[in-house]
Amino acid sequence: YLLVSKLKNYSGEVFNIGTGVQRTIKQVVALASKVTNEKCNLCWNKIKNRKWDTDYWLADISKSNKLLGWKPRINLHDGLFLTWEWFKRNVNHYS
């Protein structure tokens, strides 16, 4: 968000933002469950893969780095933790 002024130079462009580290949805859910101390019972692999599904999902952040000078400074665990803490402090805004 702090680089938004630089985006004016790239109207219509797409920039990927992420850690650059591949994770499965299952790994992200497990990490979020750990961070929030909330348990959830999910059913995995209950729907067929869609034709566009792939085993490889990774944000290519090279363009964001090259054109905006952006790179991740916080890992996924810490980002989820900080986000969870923010929502707990600001729960009244979203009730």
C-alpha cells in the first residue's frame, strides 16, 4: 500500500504480491488455525479438480520487485498473526 503512488505509472498492469514461497491451501488453513487457535473440520478432496486446477500455485513477484522495488518483509506465519491481532483489536468495526 505504501507504494501505491508508483502504480500511477503502470495503469492496467497486474502486480503479484506474495511471499514467493508455494503453500497448499491445506497448509495455509492449518497455519491460520494455529495462529487463531480455532479448530475447523474441513473435508478435503471432495470435489473434482477443475480444468484450470494445477499443482503449482506461486506468486511470481519478480515484476513487483523490478518495477516497484517491492519484496516481502514478513513471512506467512507472522503476516497471519499480525492480521489476526489487528482484527481482534478492531472487532467493533466489523460486527
